Amino acid sequence: RGFASRKSQVVRTTAYTHTEADHLEYGQANALGSQLQCTREYTSAAADWSRFPLGTTFRIKGSDVVYIVDDYGRALVGTDTIDIYRPCKGTMKEWGVRNVEIEILEEGSVSASREVLSSRLHYAHCRSMFDALEGHHS
């Protein structure tokens, strides 16, 4: 199937924050090195880039919040789960796990995803996403 072959789809969502133990070394930085966002303009999200490439923009049905995939996570590789960024543990826990319908507003970039991942192939999860992207074209 194509990335956004379905403009609307139900996905499993979880939440994460920069103060979790496995994110401490990265601080508030996303996979691009810029700051994770949770603003009126948009909220950062992490996903398997071979399923939701870098820059994929979506909205959760019934919400006005726009999410942009600008991060990834080892535990997300091989899944359709999207991790929603939250600025603190309280709002992260409040989110919990939710199956939601998302509307893809804009497909992300396969080439940008591959470019970022290409220098990180020594990490198994990055290699896995990179290899899965090999068969796709922007």
C-alpha cells in the first residue's frame, strides 16, 4: 500500500515527552535537531518514517490541531503507531493510548526521510526504516 493511500485512516496513538528516560539524551530536540513543538500552529509527532515519512502532516478527526511527523522512535518501527509529543509527563499520561481516525493533510517526503536516515544506518531501527524506504519514490 502507498503511504497515504488512504487519506483517512484509523491509527493507534501513544504520547511521549522529552523528560522520559529514553529521550533525556535528546532533550527537547526532534530527529532533525530542532525543537519539539506543541503550539497552536502544530504539534510534533513521531512515527515509522517508512509508513509516515518525515513531514507527513495530519489532523485527528474532530480536532483542529495539526500534527507534523518530525521525529521517530525505535519502538515505532514496523508499526502504524504514531507517538504524539506532549510537553510534560502529566499531559503525556493523560493522552494514554488512543485509536483515532486521522486525516492526512500532506504526505511527507521519502527523499528527506532517506537523507536524514542515511547517516544513522549504524542504528538498527534507522536502517530498518531506510531499507523499507528503498522501494518507495518521492
